[in-house]
Amino acid sequence: MDTRYLLALLLILLVLGFEVQGAHLPQQDEAPSSTLLSQMQDSLSGYWDTAKSAAHTLYQKTYVPVDEKIRDMYSVSTATVSTYVGILTDQFLSLLKGDL
């Protein structure tokens, strides 16, 4: 095995180990003086939440009109297809009966 893969595997196992250890500890209030890492985490979490809410509102804005357009297209196309199927059925039956 290559040393890169071993190093990557070791780092992943370390991160997972720390996550598992941190999951069992109860949440503690943050100290008034926060470290640079916690500030970065808070900042990234805020950016992520903002991006997630923006994507959700964009989805809600585009979802309803697209859904209505699809329903309208479906109803118009089924009406058209059923009309032409009816015409073709009549033509086929008249051809079989010989009433031309």
C-alpha cells in the first residue's frame, strides 16, 4: 500500500475517532474567549445556513410555476392525444366494417 493511502486512512480514522469521542460528551457552554477555529466554524456555519436558505427560497419560487406548467401541458397533451386516438379508432373501425 502506498504511504499516501496510509496517511489518508490514518487521518480519516483520527477525525472519526475524535467525532465519536465528542459525541458522548454533553454540550458545554462556550467560553467567552473563542478560538480562531471556533470563529471559523461559526462563520462557515453561518455562510452555509445563508446559502441553504437562499437555495430553498429559490427552489420554492421556481417549484410552483414549473409544477403548474407541467400540469397544464399534461392536460392539453392528453386532450389532444385522446382526440386523435378517437379519430384513428373511428377510421380503423370504418375501414374494418367497409362503410367507406
